[in-house]
Amino acid sequence: MTIDDISDITRKENFIYYRREFFGNASYNFMNRVHKGRIEFTIETTPMGTKDITIKIVDPVEYPLIPVIKSLKDYIKTMDKEGKLP
């Protein structure tokens, strides 16, 4: 199970400065097949400075959700560190 890409990322307007909300299209690769689906995710900075990521998968996934969510969180953390999020 790998995440190929998260494309068409758009940031939702939010008036809480420590919470950023996004939505986009994720491309998953598992069992030698590529699947695409819409996702929504939130990055919230805690008072201790750590970042909590919550993910909502909008389109159904033909794979157990826990590995998909874990892979998406890792991918989003990397994108955030590299400054690739809007």
C-alpha cells in the first residue's frame, strides 16, 4: 500500500489560526492497481507544538482503512514539512 500523490489540494477558509483544513484527491497504489478518491484532512497544531492530522475519506476504499489512513498521514506530514501545502 503506497500513496502515489495527493492532487488538487485546496485549503478551506478557517478563522482558527492553529487549525488548517484541506481537501483534495488522493491516488493510492495497492495490489498493482491504482485507485483514486477524494479526501479531506485537517492539520492542527497543539499547544506543545506537535501537529495532529485527521483524515476523512470521502470516497469508498477497497482496502482496510487503517493502513490507508496511516500512509496518508505520513504522506501529508512529509508534504507539510517540505512546504508543499497551500
